[in-house]
Amino acid sequence: MSDKEIILTQDGLRKLEEELENLKSVKRREVAERIKIAIGYGDISENSEYEDAKNEQAFIEGRVITLEKMLRNARIINNDDINTETVSIGATVTVEDLEYGDTMEYAIVGSAESDPLQNKISNESPVGKAILGKKRGTVVDVSVPAGIIQYKIVDIKK
């Protein structure tokens, strides 16, 4: 991961800090105990428990490094920074699919905290890019693999 600026909401910052704290204080200890137990089984050259625990340890350490770097390069979006006149990162936007009439509500977040299953979409996603900076009532074209979808921005809120 490069030293690219990571855009986070307050909630996203809290979640990353909690994950980092859990990895450092709980998971490291758990995996160290697993390694200690696996070493007790004897010959580690053919010990799958030892190998599995070492792989998990490597994953945890890699994730710790990634999270620390993300937090170092974070730019936090505060509620006061959110503009309800135009779509911005941190805003919650209601859009209407003009072909089907369905409405959807998305929170616009940085790529590090996007979660489509929670309706949190990245400012770098096709929909995020298309609506960012647009005003209520604007119709945007979103290019997707199946073609073009037209969305109308119905509402913007904090």
C-alpha cells in the first residue's frame, strides 16, 4: 500500500482503531499461545498446527502494518465537513433508478471503509464518482458492465 491519503469518516476511524487494538492486544497473544502449544507437540518440520499458527501470525503482523499505515495517512471527515447542498464524502445520498423507479440510500465513504452490503460505497466506485459534487435533483449516468444506469439524486443528508 502506498502512502496514499486514506479518507475516513469518524465511524471508519473508530472501527480501524478497534481492529488494530484487537490485533495487538488479543490476536497476537492468542496466536503466540497456539505456536507455543504446537511447539510442544515436538518436531515442527511436519507439524501442521505450528505451520498454521505461523501463517496466522504472519497475516496478523501484515494487517497491523497495513492498519498503522492507513491511520498514519488518514484524513478524517467530520460531520461539520459534510455539505448537504452537493454530494460529498460522508454524506448519505438517496438516489432513484430512473428506469425501474427504485430508490436506494448510500453513504459515500473513502475506499478503505466501503461496504456495499451496508450501503457504504466508495467515492472511487462508479456510482460514487458519478454523484460526487452533484446537487439534489441532478440526473447522472453511471457506466456499469451492463450498460448505463441513470440515477436521479433525490436527497443529500449528513
